[in-house]
Amino acid sequence: MTTLMTILGIVVFVVGLLFSIAWHELGHLSTAKLFGIRVPQYMVGFGPTIFSRKKGDTEYGVKAIPLGGYIRMIGMFPPGEDGRITARSTSPWRGMIEDARSAAFEELEPGDESRLFYTRKPWKRVIVMFAGPFMNLILAVAIFLGVMMTFGVNTQTTQVSSVSECVVSAEAKTDKCPAGAKPSPAKAAGLQPKDKIVAFNGHKINDWSTLQDDIRKTTGSATITVERDGQRKELRADLIPNQVQKYDGKGKPIAGQYVTAGFLGFSPAPGVVQQSFGQSVDRMGDMVASGVESLINLPGKIPDLWDAAFDGGQRKADSPMGVVGAARVGGEVFNLDIPPSQQIATMLFLVAGFNLSLFLFNMLPLLPLDGGHIAGALWESVRRAFARVFRRPDPGPFDVAKLMPVAYVVAGVFICFTLLVLVADVVNPVRLT
């Protein structure tokens, strides 16, 4: 049964992956056609074609390797300075440029002169190239918000998990009561495990973060309203100042840092809690910020990744994962000892996270990524605006093809990184806990 569920999880993730890729390319395709650009091909996957069908002037198909997708647009790069589009140099760098330029026109047909990508205004080209990543962002936001507002998220609740027997400073890093320690305010007030705190000092409480803030701001007498065995009880506690864990603005503990604040003395129970729209948006914002931070820190994680792949080092929880690693995680999801609804929610979160990563990664201003073409179109706008202001001749389209040598270097780096992640995902994968 475990093997069957693992296979099911992998299949579900692969289907989500293929849909995400097709959704991304649909953004490019729809906007390209909207602006009259001819698109000969729309393909999901790479390698040999499994299925294809031509409709209008576009061939739609699925290829054997589900690791990406593409649409082919006519005239991605402008002709060279002499107006030619065929390779005409023995220089390897120039050859790269002219090979790319030639490929952009290899399916040119009569009448396509007015349907070339590079002839469209820069703002239209920006929309076409941005539409793909934006589709992934839309899908990620829709899934994240939908899951958080319907299934809920695993978080700390206002239900009591355990009550501290005595007052112990957080710096002590122990739950054992030293000799002569005073009973905790929660213990003295009669708070019990499984109590659900519904009000603090007469103010209704709906979430743990609000309760935690209220407790930390309070010293002295306080009224705590709890639900116990279906009935409400009002307890009175005398909160005292104590050294407690310090948290950052996102509610995450800061290791080794403590503050003096009001202390009650209990641990909250974890649970699945539906989020409001506002709470979901806040969490979504934190996820985007975390994704950007992870992308920035990606180069610094390569040594640990190498160590995990080849030297038997520990694979960290925040280690980069590729498609293979994510598929393995997807296989583990349906074997987690959690309710089926949470298995579905976790799988949806995995697909949403993949889409968010696709958006952020593709927005890097580097060729051959979408962000590189966007940067080229924006630079063309700047050049042409500068020429108009100073009454200089129109410089014409920015020749993105001249950046192809850089694109090959970038692609080479990405391929090497992808292979490193692949090895790590196979020999030392990230596992769910």
C-alpha cells in the first residue's frame, strides 16, 4: 500500500508539473497571438514528440521529457546590421549570435514580415514575455489562498498543550523546576491541558499570535476565559515578568535572543486552522519574500549541496530541490500520517510552491530566461526615449541576439547546477518529517 501511495503521489505531482508548464506557455501563446505574432509551435516537454496536432498556424503537442516547455515565435531577434539573417562568420562568438538569429527566422513564410516578434513595440514584447511567469504567479496565489482559506494551515492554536509547573527563564533551556521555584501563573490559576482560551481580559481571542501578544504586554492580574468540556470558565491569573523567547516581525523565533515580557506559563497545541483572507494574504506575502531571499542566497547553498551529494553531508531542510526531488516529496505526501484533507492540501502547497519558484526564477534579468528578454525590451524603450528627447535618430530594435554568448554561459551554469541538484536528490534527498 505504501508503494502504491508513493507512486500515486509522484503521478499527481507530475500532472501538476505538466499543467503548470502548459499554463506558463499559454500565457506566452495567448498574448503573442493577441499582438499578431505568429507562433508555429506550442510544446509541453522536451525531446521526442509524443503527440501533436496543428490548429491554424500553430502546432500543439506534448514531448517525452516533462522538464519544461516552450513556444516558438517568429522573429525573436532582429536581422543583423547588414539586414542579413544567415550565419556569416567563423568567430565562435559571432557564430552563436548568427545561429540564434537564423533560428529565429527559419520558419519564416510569405506574409510573416508583419508578424515578427521583434517588430512589436517594446511594451507589447514585455507583456508577451511577462505573461508566462505571471500565469505561474496567478496559479500560485490562487492555490495558496484557496488552501489556506478552505483546508487551513498547521499552526499554533489557542488550545493548551501543556502547563508549566513553575517559572523558568527561557535562557535556562530546560523545563525542570529548580529548587524553590514559584508555580507558574498558569498553574496557579488552574489552567489545564486541552483548555481552549477564547478571551483574555474580556477581549475575544481568535488566534495564537494575538493571544501571545496580549500575554506579553500584560503583567499583574488578568482574566482568562477558557472552554473546558463544553463549558466556559473564567480563570484569574497573576502574570509576572520573565525572560522569554524573542521573535522577529514575521513571528519566527530569533535564536539565542530573549526579551523580558509578561509570562503566563503554558505551551499552545498545534492544529489546522482556516485563515481569513487578510491572514492568507499576509502569509502569501511572507512566502514571496522568503522565495526572493532563497533565490538571492542560492549561490551560497552550493557548497552544502555538493557536500550532501558527494561527501555524505547532511541534506538541509532548506536545500534546493529539483523536479526529481520534488516528485519524491510528492510521493511521500500521501504516506504522511495526517488526514486525507491535509495530504491534499500539502500536495497543493507543493505545486503552488513550484509555480512561485518558476515565477521568481524566470524574472531574473538573464537570457535565456523570460526576464532577459524583458530587460532587453525595457532597455530598447530607454534608448528610443533618450533619442527622442535629444532629437537623435531612432536607434532601432535592441539586438538581444548579441547577448547570446552570455546566454550560453548562463545556460551552462544552470545545467551544471541542475545536474548537481539531481545527484543530491537521488543519493541524499530532502525528506518530509
